[in-house]
Amino acid sequence: MILAGCPDWSYEEAMTRKHPHPGKSPNRPTGKPSGKPQGKFGGKPQGRPEGTRPVAEAAAETAAPRGNRPARNARRGGGDPERYVWGVHAVRAALANPQRRSKRLLVTAQARDSVADLLPPTLTVEIVERGQIDDLFPDAVHQGIALQVDPLLELGLDDVLGGISETEPLLLVVLDQVTDPHNVGAILRSAAAFGAAALIVQDRHSPALTGTLAKSASGALDIVPVVQVTNLARALDLLKESGVFCIGFDSEAVHDLHDVEPGRRIALVMGAEGPGLRRLTRERCDTLARLPTAGPIASLNVSNATAIALYDMARRR
């Protein structure tokens, strides 16, 4: 049996063989890809391009270069969590996404039926024991299935704005340094449920788009585009220039969300747990609003607050 992530080793050999560079993942992208994706939104692809050296050869070097975006918060183990998604819903969404390149499926015999209708004939499918996936991804709630994939396309804000007519309704979610992958995944799920066009985050202070986030998003990572920007304040300026009304959320804001009339092009700007919105982010918003909570606990978890705000915007539309 071939072990995912170590294509030149058998499973038994991989369990006993030491990697030449402990702590380094063999699945490192090498080189900067190019090309323009197909579909509604354009963008720049991430990861290792076609034609570069195989993983096993690159891992033999002392310092393999990263791709055009460094990994963040990657757990090191038998498999690189930046290259896998797991869980039935996340895997099904990845297989159904024409912009996602799937490479290898690790699945138990019992779980195979859950994705059998989406399996392309070119995909390598390996029937494994549940314990083998446990070894690759400790503590992951994988449901007996893990899919090795290439990263999603890297989108720019102009890709999203350019893909939607200025006369059409637009709903966006902006996160100001929300770093918990479970929260971001839950927000993506709500964004998909209520028709948000994209999730906008700051690239340096957001979780990596790994299997943990994909599992929390329950497939929404392959449905709602994630735009990573360098300067969030500048991104809000660009949104406002494009006619998007930016609502920042603060539990101590003067206005209740029900009293705000934002129009048809809206960005919901949510702050991190604890500190909330940063000063520059607050100043760039068109208005600040609060949810109509009552009782001793006036604030909500950011993913719950986002879901309520998204519902209210969808209800108005």
C-alpha cells in the first residue's frame, strides 16, 4: 500500500523510516505557479505547479522553497494538513468543485459509499483502515475519509467585485483578525447558507485553509471564495468606492442593526473575540451596529453573531 504524502514509500516503510529533516513536511510546494483560472472569479493559483520535482525528491534537499504563500498553523505529521481535507461534507464539496484539483483519496470501505457518486475515474482511491487516517491526522474528526488536494485559487478583491455587476445585490463578510479556524469555518458555513459572495480576511492574521477549517465549514470552503488582503483598512476603502455599505459590529454601538438601512450592496465587518474591531477598521466602516441582545450576556460568539447578521440581511433581500 502506498502512503499518501510519501508517494515513494510503502506504508510499512513510512512508519519506520525517519524523514531526513525532522519537523519538516515533505509536501512542500516548490516554485510559483502562473496561469488564469476559469470560472466566475479570477485569481492566482497557489501551490506547486505542474512539471516541478516530485515531493520525495524535493524533501531530500536541505531547504525546499515554499510556494507563493507560506503555510500557517500547519500541524506536522504523516500527512500535511494544508494538502488534505477530511470529513464527508468537506470531501464531497471538494470533489464537486471544478476549481479544486483532487489527487488522492484515503477512505475506509464503509465511508466510500458516501462519495462514490462523485469519484472521477482518474482519482487514486485507497481503501484503508480508520487507524491509518488517525495516524496521519491525530485528533481530526475525519469520518473515515481524507482527500489530498491542491490549494484553492488565490483571489483578489478585484476578482470578486469584477465578477458581480454593480446593479446586482452583493453580500460580503469581512473578518478583522479572527484567528480560530473553527470560528472561521462556521462563518463560512453561514456565509454559504445565506448567499454571501465572499469572505474577506487579512492574510497575516487569519487561519490557514487547512482540513480543520474545511471540516468546520462543512463544505463551504469550496463554495464561498476566501479573499486574503494585506491591508484590511484599504480593502474597506475599495469596497466603499465600489458602492458597498460597510457595517461594523460592536456590542456597544449606538444603532441597532434593525435600524440600519444599508442598501443592496453590503459588507458585514466582524471583529475578533475579545478585542473586537481595531480602530482603523472601525473608522473605515460606514456605520457601527449592534445585535439586539438582552440579559447578563450582551455579546455573542463571532460565528453566532455573523450568522444572525447574515440572516437579517438575507431576510431583507
